[in-house]
Amino acid sequence: MDFTKFFAPPAPAPAKKRRATKAKPPPKRLKPDSTPLPPKYASLLTQYDQLRQVARSLEAMRVRTTLAQLCGAVPQLSLTEATVRTCALACPRALTVDDSDGTPLVVFPKLSDSDRRRGATYEAARRSTLECSLREQADAAHACWLAQRSLEPPLNGYHADFDEGPQLGQAPKPPPPSPAKIKPQPPTDALLPLQRLAGEAWYEGQAVRVETLEKRPGRYASVTKPLPDQVRKFLEPLRLYEHQARAIDASLGGADVALATGTASGKTLSYVVPALCAAASTDGCVALFLFPTKALAQDQLASLKRAIEACSLDASCSTLDGDTADEERQSIAQSPSTFIITNPDMLHYTLLPGASQRWRRLFDDLRYVVVDEAHVYVGGFGAHVAAVLRRLQRLAPSCQYFACSATVRDAAGHASSLLPPSSRQLVVIDDDASPRGPKQVVVWNPPLKKEKKIKRKKVEAETDEYNSDTEEYDEDQALQGEEKARAAMMLAERKALAVEGTDGEPIRRKSAIVEAARIVASLTSHGVRTLCFAKTRKLQELVLGYACERSSTRLAGYRGGYTPAERRRIESDFFEGRLDGVVATCALELGVDVGDLDATVHLGWPGSRCSLRQQAGRAGRDPARASLAVVVLFNGPLDQLMAQKAPLLTGEVEPCALSIANERVLRDQLLCAAAEAPLATEDRARFVGRRDGSVPEESGRVYDRALDSLRRDGSLVERSKALCCRRSDVKHAKNVPLRVVDPVTIEVRINGVVLDTVPYARAFYELFEGAIYLHQARPHLVTKLDLQARYASVKRLRTCGYITASRNHTDVDPVRVLEARGPLKTGVVHVVSKVWGYRKVCRQTFKVLELKEFSLPPLEFDSRGTWVDVPSSAIEKMASLNLDARSGVHAANHALLIVAPLFVVADAADISTEHVYPRQHRPRPLRLILYDARPGGLGAADALFRRFHAALGQARRLLSECPCRFSSGCPACLHVHTCSGYNANLDRRAARIIVDAVLQELRSICQPVVESPARAARLRDAAVGSRLGASAAVADAWAPSLPDFRPPVE
């Protein structure tokens, strides 16, 4: 019988159907024939036996070489029937069936259609019986080598391309020796998901770098303070970590506590135990738990109820937020629950204004306040929340506070700024004693796109297909004349420029969206429970759709806008294992418990290490299990810098920019506080003082200015040596938003039923007529948008081959000057965002299919800004040098935006500038401008007005001292991740001319701000951290946006 057919590719199936044969059970034992084997085959079996015995001890290169020799030798051998059957029985995937002549043979079963879609499984089944049996026990070593090959640099003079194996009559060639610096990577649980990704047919070496977090054992301790009997019995079966025991002891000792340990380190138990002790020992005491999101609050509600039940306490637990019904609110007000879960917004808008009437009993019994996820409270939002907590302290002075976070850099400083000052000791605990499983963090850079020749304006260049992952950034960059002149050089240095390109010449890569979807589909198909994060709702829906097309696993999306019932169902299904994977926005970034996950996928750099750690911490919560985090990079310059040796999870997180000494915030919050209780002299130290009772000089001046402003406009009047509101019946809190959250939403309806909700401002970009709206990856066509009735009608589509993207721009124009110093002005600015059309983009090729225009009313709001017009001398000089003035203004504005945190304590989302769009053709004034990104302003632009000369001088240093060779700058000097123009149209040379000219004009009228060395150091620490990376080669820590990164040099 001819057995060569088992080693050849399978022939196509005949047109007629063959009669199915009945399968027989495998024989009990098959003995090979006594016919002597060919010498080559005998040598091959001996070699395989040696491989099987020592496979785990061999280096990866040796294993891979031996496998290559085996695969090359198999098709050239003449084998007997019994030998084939005996070897095939070693493969567990094989079955015994009857051949057409009745001879029992071992072959693979026929695959179903669903299995055929899984390319790796189907191709494995197509291999010959003997080849699969020989490779079965070495697959793990093979996959390990593939992962090692993708992550290590190529060996000198040796590549992982092997010949067809030894020829007949020749001994196998020994593998080349491995250099000493390359260590073998044993197959561990932490590497298994990465090995599977490296074994995919579409893998092209995208894993460019890996960080490893080693396994860490836990350290345990016991609580030394006496505990109530119910709580002590509750803790008996538990082993407390050292930081948990220290936090519980400190809280029971009467101190305020700031706990800063990693994700899944048991922070919840640390603050729940003191609250349980208070409830067990004091009748009628109330504990208030503040969480920044409703999803996190619902998750913690279940945990608290389980703890109360385990302790057998006579205590109640309830949530109090915007979704709480009026009847339940009234019940809580009359008889407060022992544990109340709420958020800062509810405390600000509802509880504090009614403290003297409806909620008086709650504040009389309040003893314990927990502030979870403290790292969220930064910038303007953090300043408002800090003031709200100080208002709470005025009404309930005996409260004890407990703040915790998994990602905060300076826990002591941040807690001191956030929590109200008191006579209690502040105990800071940041030594994480919890165990941790191994984690692999992979930087995944999409491969370069296939090049093709195109012609534009009689200039021929090699480029790639159009890619709209970052809107029109790539296409517009490719149109620059600077690129056309150097197109040939770009081709010659293509491999060298895999991460960074020549000036103005982007390196085009395949879609990061598709890469993330492939990773999610591959991991979930192999049983790896995966959570994928995307920055925006649209990206989340696209990744989900592409992943569902590539996998038959159970996947779902999760984001804001879904109904509460749908979100709770997805959380429950994911926690209980009914879902294999979820693609979410940052709505799942905080500590919502979704069960034990194996991997996280991050589409694009999240913007900070703090966010990345929070997201990656969703996986690997079980210290006995390994986990994987894959960061898929976009083609933008900021993401591409991550492909270099910038630390991800091992580097320090960014500092928290938080200061309550903000005149505008204090003015609003003091008015709210005066409506709750008259302002007295001691309130100055309560709002801006330290824990020792002293008041910093600068903070005191800011407080006095805010108070004087309220006196001058008549908002506050003096009565009995205290300041009271002129009209106490007005609820001032309703007019003071804590965060930039659109209060108006647009309902997405299908046949009259609410499918989703979208913030009013986002509806202009996502729900215009003709838009394709995605919900759980299913396409819907928007047929109507009614802004007055606040709804959009959609129609479900079976399939849709394109997506839509809005075409828009934002203009910032001064409307009223409040103060001026020569050409430098500050005042009210008008911000206008206009959506004027959309593009239809092919889902598969990302090519623009059609451009549409329409008219929607603009989105407008007033804010505060500081600006200066570009001098005419600078415009003339740029024209003489043939430099683009718009690009120079854009670059100068970026430089000012980057150095602003050195002079104003503000978060990246609090302050912005006007950006130049790649396709912008409308004329705009040439001016340097920074403005508050919040409607109404926050005070950052006003503060910058008084320090503008110093900030502009620091921006000049940034423009001149960066060693990068790019005229458009680099992520270490000019690129910012908040640029709506995708960091295009930047010219550093023109920016220097503009800044020099403005400095010359301001020098005669503005005196530089002279900072003391200590204050300058504190300002710098607030923006760039306490130290730079060891490899940084920049002067005086002037690159605040990315402090740990070295700018590329020639």
C-alpha cells in the first residue's frame, strides 16, 4: 500500500459523495513489522527519542534546529504500514478508521466548518500523520523559540531560516552555538499567551519589546489593635498583608490614612474593617464611601453587603446617587444607613446644601469617610473635590478620613492636598506587601504596510496605502513637499526607520485597530480570558466588530451610553465566565471586579502610566496565575516613541497635579460654603492651611483675593463678624459643576425604543444624518437627528462595508480683554467647534470612499484665555526664509502648552490651545494662545498671564535645546497627545523666530518671575517628577511631557 499520500497535500474532494464508513475502535496494540528500517529512518527515530528526553533542557535554538531537520527528513523516507500506525498512535488527536480496502489506518477526523475558520487548527490537521506525531511533544519548545525569536535581536551571521534538513546518507548538521548573552526562555505560564500569538499565521514580528514583572511573594501580619468579636471572627480565616494590618491599626488608632498599594492588593478590606469596627462598637454611626463612578459604587455595594453578612452585624448598606429613587432618598434621610455609598457630585449638589435641613441627621452621625481611587482627583476636578471635602469637614468636624489609590506617585503630598487639614496624624502606607503573579507586558507595533508606487503632481514616490487610523494625519503628511524631495531616501532607509522617520516622512503601518482585534480573537480562541481597552467609543465598537468577524468566541462591548441594565448584565456575564472577552472604554479601568482575567489588550498608549497600570491591573489579580498585557501602538509619534525603551509598568507614574489654591475654584466653593454656614476667620486655615494649622503665604493670598472678589460683587455680606450669602435661599452648588460632564444627553432610538445615550456634544460627531452608529459591533444607519427633542433615530443594518468619520474644526477667538500688558492680554475667549461634513471609509482597506458635507449648528462656549499676537517682524522674517507661519505658531503653542505645568498647577485636560489641522485652508489670526478647556474657565489661563514671560522663556529653551534632528519636533519636545491636529504642521525653526520676537516685545514691559530654588524645584517636580530616567540626555529637566524618554539624536 502506498503511504506517500499521507505526506502530500490533500487532494481536492471529488464531486460525488463517498459512502461513509463505520468507525472501528483502535486496536489494543499494534506491533511494527520485523522488516528492517532504512538506516536514515532509524537514525531519525533515535534523534527524536533524544529530543523527547532532553527537550526541556535544550536551548531554544537547538530545539528549533532539530525540528527543522525532522520536518525536512520526513517526506523523503520510505516507511512500512505498521511503522506509520505505531508512530501515529502517539498523537492524541488521531483516530482509527477503515480505508477503502478495509485496512485500519490512523488519520485525522474531518473538521467542521467552524473549525476550518481557525487557520492554525485546520493547517495542523492537514499535516501528515507521522509529522504531527513527531512534533506533538515539542510544540511547546517550538512556540517558546518563536517568542524568543520575535523579542531578541537577530544573531550575528545567523538567521532563523533553516534548510530543508539533512539529505539521505548525511548526518544532521549541528546547530550553530548560541551567544552567551541570549539566555534560553523556558516555557512558563506567563509566556503561553505570547507564544500562541507568535505562532499565528499573521504574525510578522510585531512584538518589539517585552517588560517582565517577576512573581512576588506576599508578606503577612496581624492586627494589633483590639477588635470587636464579630469583626475578629470575620478576620480569623483571612491572612492579612502587612500593609492591610498597618492601615487597620492606624485607622483604629484615630489617624487619617492614605493607602497607596497596587491593584488587587486588598485595599477594600483595609478600609472596610475599620468601618465595620465603628458600626459594631457605636450605635447609629454612619460611614460614607465616595467612589468616582457609579459602576464602581455598584461593585463595592455587593462587597460591603457580603462583609456585613459575614460579620452578622445589625447594619444596613445603600447607594445614594443620581439613580436613587426619591422614596429611597427620603428613607435614608430619615434613618441613615450604616454604610452609604455615593460620589463627590452627590455630596456637592445634594447632601451638603441640605445639611442643615433634610440631611441633618446623616451629618450628625457621620464618623468615617472613605475616598477611593484618589488618583482620579487631579487638576480642576481634584481642586473642586478637595474643596468639597473641606466643606464637609466644616459640617462634620469629627470625621475620620481614609484615602486609597493603586497609582499615585507622592501619596503623602497628594493626600495632604486632597483631604481636609485636621489635628489628626496622617499615616501614609505605600509599601505593597501583597503577592503578585508574573506578568509580561508586550509592546506591539503593527507591521509596515506594503509599498506601492503613486504619482502626485508629477512627483513619483514609493508610499503605502491610505490609512485613516489617525484620521487624515498620514495622508496629509505624505503631501508635504519635504517628503517628496526625500522619498527615495525613505525607501533606502526603510528598515532603519521602523520606529522613527525622517523629517516630515511618516512610516505607514497596518491598522492598529485590526491588530488589536486579531489579538483579542486569538487569545479568546485559546481560552485566554481577555479585556481590551480602547480610548473612544468608536474605537471600542470597531475593535469589537473586527474581533467578532475573526472568532466564534463569546465577546461583548462595554462603554458609557449603554443602559444601566445592559452594563450590569455584561459585568455579571464576564464575572461568571459566560463571556470570553470584553472590549471596553476606560469605563472598566477603575477597580470594578470582573473576575480573574488572563490578559489585557490596550489599543494605543493610554496617555499615562497611571492609566496603563490601572488597566493592566484588571488581569493577574490571582497571584497564582500569570498574566499578559499587550500595548498595541498607533502610528502617531507619541505612540511610536513607546516602541523604544521607554518604561511602561516599571517606571514611575506621573505626578498628580492638585492644588486647592486656585482663585476661581475657591471663589465658587466659598460661595457654596457660605450658603451652608457663615464663613468665619478660621475657615482660611480650614480651606488652604496645612495640617499643623499654618497657612502658606501664596495660598493665603489666593484665598484673600477670592474672598475679596465675592465681597466686591455683593455675593457675600458681613453679619456678626462672619460672611454670609446675600440670598441664602439660592442653591449656588447647582451652578458650580465639579467636572466637565455634559448634563444633556441624546437618546439613540430604534423603532421608538431607547438603544443608547450619547452626550449632547458628542452627538454632533457621531449621530449626524447618514452616520454609521455602532452598538455591540452591529451597524446602524442614523436617519434623523433632532437636537431640540434630544433624540436620534437609527435603522439596523445587516451588514455595512464602510464606517463614517466627521470632518470638523475648532476656533478660539478673544471676545473681551480684561487685563493687558502691552501686546499680552487676558480675558474671555469664545470657543467654537464646527462639524461640517463626514467621510465614508472602507472597513477593510481604510480608503476614503466618499466625502459628504452638511450643516449643523456649532458647539460654542465661553472660557478664559491668555494670548499675544505674533509681531510683524517675525512674519516678515519667516516669509524671507520661506517658512510656514501657521506651522510656526502651532509649534510655539505646543511648546507653551508643554511648559505651562511648570508655572501653573493644572492637569493636561484643564488647559488647551488652538491647533492647526492638516487640511486647514481657512484663514486664522497668527497668535499664541492658551485657554481653559472648561466652559467658564478654571483660572489656569489667568494665572499664566502673570507668568507668561517666564513660561515663554522656558518654551524658548525647549525649542532650542532638544537634540532631536526633526524640524517638526519630537515627542520629547513638541508633540502632545491631546493635539487634535495629530501633531502635524509643526515647524520648530519658525517657532523659535516667533518666540524670540514676542520675548523682545515683552522684555520692556514684563519683569521675569524670579523663583526661589526650592519653589522652582517643587514646580518642576509637579510637572516632570522628582527625577529623570538614567538614560535621559536633556538639560535641567525641561521636557515635562515625557520625562523618562531620551529624544532621538543624530
